[in-house]
Amino acid sequence: MKPGRTQKQWLADVTAVLCLALGVFLGSFFVPAARIWTNGATATGVVDEKIVTAAVTGTLYKKVAVGGPVVIEYAADDPTDNRVRGDFDPLAIEVGLIVVGLGLFWYIGPRRWLRTWRGEPDPILT
């Protein structure tokens, strides 16, 4: 621990880094969804069987029937990025959480660090 830093400052620093990690982690989910959104194509398939997994939401699971059609959306340049149309689209929520995470990182991280580097008091202590 660097002399002169309080436990409150270290806690704020750790929180800032965790907010950055959250933003990066959520960004990793956003990229495939954005690729489908910007360069998407569709294909229609038939439901062969229904197995309870976390692959789709419960609402979609109940809505589709064995032998019924299902529309698959995928990135035209990489079909491994795919999802079932009508399933939960977390794009707006992910973007919001990424913005919040990175905003918190800036607020309790670099903004504080720059102020203390310039010799100003740490806003966490005031």
C-alpha cells in the first residue's frame, strides 16, 4: 500500500477498476449482438425437439412448438453469431450498463486520479 492513501481511497480505486472490468465484460456480449444488428441475415428452421436449457427465454420456449418454424438471425459474415428471432434482445440494456460502468469508472477513477495528481484534494475525502 502506498503511504498516505487511506482505506477509503483504495476502496474507491478498486471500485473504479471493477466498473471498468464490468464495462469490458458486457462489451464482449455486445459485439456479437451488434454484428447481427448491423450485418444480419435470417434463416427459417424447424423445431426438432424442446430441451430445457438457458439457450432461450422461458417465454420463447413456451411459444414454439415441436415441428413449428423458428426464425434464426445471424451475422452474414459469421453465422456462428446467431440468435432466435423473438428471443430477448439485450442490446439496449447492455449499452446502458456499459455506459453506466464506464461512466462510474471515469467518475471514481481517472477523474479523481487526475485531480490528486494536480495537487487538488481527493473528492472522495471531501
